[in-house]
Amino acid sequence: MLAVTNVKILTITKGVIENGMVLIDSGKIKDVGKNVKIPKGAKIINGKGKYLMPGMIDAHCHTGIFADGVGWKESDGNEMTDPITPQLRAIDAIHPEDIAFQDLREAGITTINTGPGSANLIGGTFVCMKTKKTNSIEKVLIKSPSAMKMALGENPKSVYGPSKRMPSTRMGNAAVLREALVQAQEYINSLKRYKEQMEQHKKKVSAWEKNKKKDKGEKPQPPAPPARNLKHEALIPVLEGKMRCMIHCHRADDIITAIRIAEEFKLYFSLEHCTEGYKVTDILSKKKIPCVVGPIIFSRSKYELREMTPKNPAELSKAGVKIAIQTDEMSAVKYMLLNAGLAVKYGMKEEEALKAITIYPAEIIGVEKRVGSIEKGKDGDLVLLSGYPFDYKTNVDVVIIDGEVEYSK
């Protein structure tokens, strides 16, 4: 058992507890409050004068799949040979011993949603995982797969356009994406037809069994199943609305295209980056579309980022859009709290900014029953801070993941 005592608790969902205590047992939060009974033998961390918050969550990063500090030759994040690659799985490429994970742990980032980049229109599936030290990704998974990555805008067309392949334009982006989704729909329909044919076949066999003494005909042969197609197969949960699509889009027109295609195919989706979301807050708010916004600390590295502004998260939040703040990084995920602090500087409410790096990303990913707030029954993922989260002088003193101290200053 582990107890953190005498600390100001930012529960995120249940308010602030002054001089509070948290008890963790078997990796789960057993109790939270002002007068928690601490059993004999429990390890105690005295947090007097400090703040305790849930482990931070990045809903969109590339840690472990883009190797940190070794250059593009060791990068496994973009399969730039085909614009449609839904069959790719981040779980097959993430290196859990990448040096970036230590940076994340020491910064209080305890959960990440990581996966392929945005070179392809459909890039493959992400995974949601803990950042604790391990030699096997299987030991730290929370949700796998956690989402299907899609992308619009400059990236896909700039990758394939120079080789005279579609897509080379934004029209091409939308057309190739639609074509892939239609082909997957046709595959689903072929599976349904095969199922119906098999039901009819069973009936024919049953009738033949009953009459085989009278009827000397051959036993009915089963229909041939459709040829297995891993690309189409990977898109089945997407088209059934069971898997979230993370749609990369920066410019306002790409945001609207993403919404148009998602609604056309009835996709369950979030908008990633949503850099010019501030231009279309009325649409995003009305349609209740969650947005994973960021990075905020970033340069205008390409044409479609010319009108980026750190005011974007505040404008979206004020309009009632649920947002998570993301870093889109590898080891620089450690600057998540700084990204959130910058959002506050430019008008986002502090309470909403804290939610944007804890409970909101957990909800968008679909893991809010385990992480994102300090509540009884949730995972024991806690960050002990030397001061208020948005004070630039504040340090991370202790990081606890699944009830184990993973970092202590």
C-alpha cells in the first residue's frame, strides 16, 4: 500500500481537497479524502505544501514509434509506400525502451495515445499505453487498438504528389479516402452476403440429410467465402462506428472536409490538431465534435500553419468544444504542462486546461474509467508537484504509475 498525505489534491472531477490524502492498494486508488485511514505498514509520501494531480495524458503523440534522437533511418512511424494503410498497427513498431519514455515519466506524463504519423490518408491504428518502465509493450497497454489514424491537408499530397501518384491535391485526398471507405463497405457487404448464403446452405444440407435415402443427389456444397483482405478488414470497426477515427487536419477547409466525409460514412471521430478550429467554432460546437488540439508551442513549419495561434484552445473551449491538448511529439511530450500553461496565458480557463490534459483526453480515447482523475477505483497514477501546476517554477517531485513510484526527484 502507498499513501500520499497532507497534500492539496486536484481531483479534476470532484473539486479540490485541501490537506487531503490518497491511499493506493494493488495499483488502484482505494480512498481519497481528508480523513483517510492509513493502514499500518503502508508506505507514506508526505506532500505537505505540495499539489497532487492525476497523471497527465497525451491523446496524440508518436513516442516509441518515431525513435527519439536517432534520425529518420530508425523511424517506424510513416509507411510512405501506399496512401491507404489501415492494416498497420502501432503495437508492432513501438519500442517501449525508447529513451523518450523516461523523459515522459519524469515530467508526469503517465498515459499516452501513440501511433503512426500523417503521411498517409489512412495510416493505421494507435494504442493507448502507460509510460512506466517495461521491456514489453503488452505489459503497459490500456487500449489496443485505440483509434484509426487518418489525415488530410498537405502531408499526404506532399508525400505522393512528387511521384505522380494520387493524391497530389486536396481533391485527391478526399477522393482516395472515400474510395478506400467505399471498398471496405463493399467488403462488409460481401461478408454479409456470404453469411446469408451459409445460412441457406445449412438449410439445404439439413433438408438433404432428412431425404438422403430417397434423394441420391450429392450433398450441397458450401459457398466460397470472400478472399480475406486485411486493409478492408481493418476498416470494419471504423465503418461500424466501433472505432474512433483520429483525423489530422489543420486548415479550416480541411476541418470541414473531414467533417463532411465523416458524416457521409457515419464515422465516430475526433479532429486532430484542428489548428484553424477557431475559425469554425460555431460548427464544431453545434456538432459536438471533440478536438485534440496542438501542439501549441510550435513553429509555422509549413504553409497550412500560417494562421496558427495559441489562442485556438481558448476559443474552442469558450465555444463549448471538448478539447484535449496534445503535443504531437516524442520526448517533447514532456512539455505538455507548458502547452497547457500557454493556453491559459491566451485565455483558456485554468480548470479547463487541467481537464484538457487529464480527463478530457481520457474520455476522447475511451479510457476514462481507468485514468484522468483522482477517484476511488481508478488506476493509481499520480503526480506530486512542488507548486501550482501553471507556475513555471513548479517541479515534478514524484510520479506514481499503477501504485508504484516510477520517479522521485
